[in-house]
Amino acid sequence: MSISTRARTTPTLGRRARATRTNALRDTGVTRDGLRAAEKQRVVVDVDGVGKVLLQEFANDVYAVSNKCPHLGLSLQGKTPLLSATVSDGAIACPAHGSAFDLKTGEARGEWCPKLPALPVVGKKYCGEPTAIASYAVSVDESGAIKIDA
């Protein structure tokens, strides 16, 4: 079985932090078959040293992003359908305010916070600036075990 990998992006870090950071493959405890069998081909796992990571199969590839939206820190995948992210065109959208993030790079896509209502006089000033979500390179070994580079 081939190993698939993707470039990793992180939220803005200082130059020094990037230079000294070391990444390692971390086991997610999920297999490719297990991910395919999951509802929406999506699972959230707690990875040691990283935190909650959302694994998503999309277009026959596996992606890993932080399960925490950078806008308000809300989960992309909650415990109910109402609190579940949507995936389309290679992007995952926050269920709370609709901001979308590229599954490969983590970069924000499209309008920032489209579901957040505009308030009279104030407008959407509480949206903040578009911010990337952490994304992780993924590898799938011969047994189907999914690991992330974090």
C-alpha cells in the first residue's frame, strides 16, 4: 500500500519557534478501514502532545486538521448533527459560523464567518481576521494505520 503525505501548516508561529520545532509521526489509533466505516468518514481523536485532531477521508485521501476552529475555539465535529462540520470541494466548514478551511493546507477559504449575523451599527466587527487551522501531514502504513506528523 502506498504512503500518502501532505505538507503541514500551523497557525502563525514566530521564526524561532518554527526553527526549533521537531515533528514526529504520532499514532492516531485509527485505521483506514475504521475511518471509512465511521459516520461521514470522520473521527476525532485525542493525539498525545497535539490535542483533538479531526481525521477526514475525502476524495479517497485522508486529511488531519485541528478539531478546534480558530475563530472561537469551537469544535468542528461535535456530538450532534447540528454541531457537525460539512465538507465540500476539499474544505471543511465550521458548523457554528461557516468559515471554511482547506483540508490540505488549513488555510481559510471564502467569506470569513458567513453565518455570524451583522449587528446594526457594529456590523461584523467581532469576526476578526481569517486565520488558518492547524493541518497535519498524514501517513497510512501497510496495515492501514493512520499516523500524523506533529
